[in-house]
Amino acid sequence: DIKQAESELYYSYNTCGASEDAFAKWSRSGGLEAEDLVEVVEAYLVTEIKPLAEKTLDDLVSLSSAACSDGWVNSCSCSTCQERQEAGSEWGTNEIDLGLTSVTVSAANDLSSQELSCSAKIVGRKYRSIVKSEYEDPSRVAYLYFGKQDDGGFFQWPAVDWCPSAYDPRFRPWYASAVSGPKDVVLVIDKSGSMATDSRMQRANDAAAAVLQTLTPNDHAAVIFFDDVTEVSSTTLEAMTEANTARLQSYVESTGRPGGGTNFEAA
């Protein structure tokens, strides 16, 4: 690995590709535009996730439970996790196990599922392979994590002793931005009198808040409420910085109160 002192960036032989002279490719990267660097990184990621993508559901289910029971641990009961103090690392006071991947699931999911457990083993094995080839300095080590689209399973290296009451990676900014990229979002919400029935208004507000929580500063958004008339959060789409996201969430909670007629045309 080579460190570029001026920018504090690290370039790995593995990341830049070993199919040709790695140093020559690294050297050229110094003059690449951001768009070209993205292509280099994306190509690397594709090679890393390919083993999982090639495993079909039938492949996973065909594996025995015993074959998929090692290499990962339930994040709610990581008995081998312990605090690990390393200067410059990202671990902090978290209790971790560098040799395992942890799995966090919602109450609706079952850790005994062969698909989930075998997916966890495959992802965990790939993560440990990355760590072995890429990480030699604690200051370079960071968390690696994966969210499953179909059931919201969350895999993380290193394993962490962590048991949230509710966590779904699909509603986190890192997941949403990865699967959709930068986007413009306009939320149009009915707040007419009929929304008072069956807690519809609160459910609409909760849904809007969940969407806003997935956005990053690369995304732009606005919120429109309507009944007889319309109310808008702003006349332009705003970058979803932390401050703007918090302001829009407050706007949704204070403005989303049912009453009046339903004027779809105004919205």
C-alpha cells in the first residue's frame, strides 16, 4: 500500500487492480477526475460483492444449517466481544470481535433462517478477506457493513455487542444513498379532514419522517401539504444537510394536522 502524504489518501494495490503494473496505475490516479476515480472504486466493489450476487436463493437454502452456523454471531449476544483500545482506530468503547461478523435483525426476522445465516457467512468471509489484504494499520480500520434488501438483515464487521430495539438499514442514509444515488424528492401529503380517521395523519407524518431520515446532503427535498389550500416547506428544493433535515422533520410534525377539504389540483 502507498500513502500520498499531501492529501492523506491511501491507495491499495488491490483497490487499483493487480492485473497490470499497480504502481503505474496508482501514479495515473493522481491525475484522474473524480468521475474516473468513481469508476475505479465501483469496479473494486463489484468484484467484492460478486460472490454473494452469484449465490441464488436456491444455493443458500440448499446449504445445511450447520454449514452456515460459524463466522458470525447475533449482535444481541456477542459473548466474545470486548473493548479493544487501539490508537487511531474507530472502535471507541464499543465491545467488538475482530474475528467475527455480527448480524442484527428486526423482531419480524428469524436468525434461524438458512438464507439469512448463509448470507451472513458469505458476507462475513468476504469482509475478513478484505481486512486481511487491506488493513495493516489500526488507523485505517473502519466498520464494514451490509444491508439486505429483502428482509432488512444487517451484517457488520467487526462483530459488535449491540442490541437495538428497532433498526432497519434500509432506512439509513448510507444504504439509501448507495442504492439510489443523489436525488430530488418532493413529498406531497394530504392533511384534509379525512386524514383524522384511523390515525392516517400520524402514519403519513411518520412515513415522511422516515423518508427524510434516509436523505444526505447530496439529496434535495421539499414537503407540500394540502387540504383546501397548499402549504410548502420552501419555494425551492433544499440540500438535506443535518440542519435542513431537522427543520423539515419539525415542519412535518407541526404542519401535518388534519382539517379542511381535499384540493388535489392545488397540490
